[in-house]
Amino acid sequence: MRRLKETLIIIKNEIRPNNFFLKAFFLDYFYSPQFRILLNHHLGKYLAKSRFFLFRHLAAYYKSRLVSKRNCDISYSSTIGENLSMPHPIGIVIGDKVVIKDNVTIFQQVTLGSHGKSGQRNKYPVLENGVKVYAGAKIIGGITIGANAIVGTNAVVNIDVPTNSVAVGIPCRIIKPKI
């Protein structure tokens, strides 16, 4: 289980740099929905793994507030790296064992989840460093989106996307960059 000190360091790193930490914290807390979502997620994830009954229920409360207020559902079992950017964090769904590495950008109405086939083991996507996922994209199943790849608007991705590629369409097709 992650310690409280480690959780607080992660939350501190989410705050934009400023000379006055307390001022930056309150500005982000009141005016940045992205910060509020990540704050709720990190605190809830810490509390959900607690041995104390009350803390686990407080984590469930944080989760319900995240869903009801921001229409955003991020599983506490997911792994989120540093510098996750959500410019418009409405309607984002991140499933149980999704792995999001560093410097990833996710826009509104994106779903990262399992295939949902009954009788099969659930598998979740992995987003490598520097991935950009645009509005309305659905990334389904145990696939990997390579480093610096782009997933286009409303794309339905059910195959691996190589590094430095673009995935577009329903179902997606891969466009290789011209060198």
C-alpha cells in the first residue's frame, strides 16, 4: 500500500508551479477541474486501500462525487503516471487495470476499458509515454498504444497502435507518419 507521504508528494506535483504554494493550491482547487479530478482520484485510491472501514467508505464517497459532479469515472485499480493532462475532463472513463504512463493527454468523452466479452478474462489497455487521445475515442481490450501515438477523434481502437503512429476511424486503421 502506498504511504500517505508518497500520496501527498504525487498531489503536490500535480499543482502548477508558483512562488506561493498555498495560493497555487487554492487556485487549482477552485478553478481547475483536472486538478480536482486527480486530487479525488489520488486521495480516494489511498483511502480505498486502507484497513479502516470508515476510510474505505470515504473513498467510495470521493468516487461517487467524481462521477456525479464531473461525470468522470476513474478506477482506483488503474495506474496513472506523471503529468496526465485532461484539458476537458468531462465523461472520461478509465477502467480497472488500465496503465497510463507519463505525459499523456486525454480529452473529453474518452473510454479506456475492457472488451466486456463474457467468459473471457478482462484485459485493459496500456498507454505509453506521450500518447494523445482525442475526444470521444474508445480504446478497448488488452492493447498497447505506443509512445507518442495519436488516437483520433471518435476512433474505436481494438488493435495495437505502434509508436509514433495515428489511429483513426471505426474500427481504427493505422496511419504511419511520413519520414
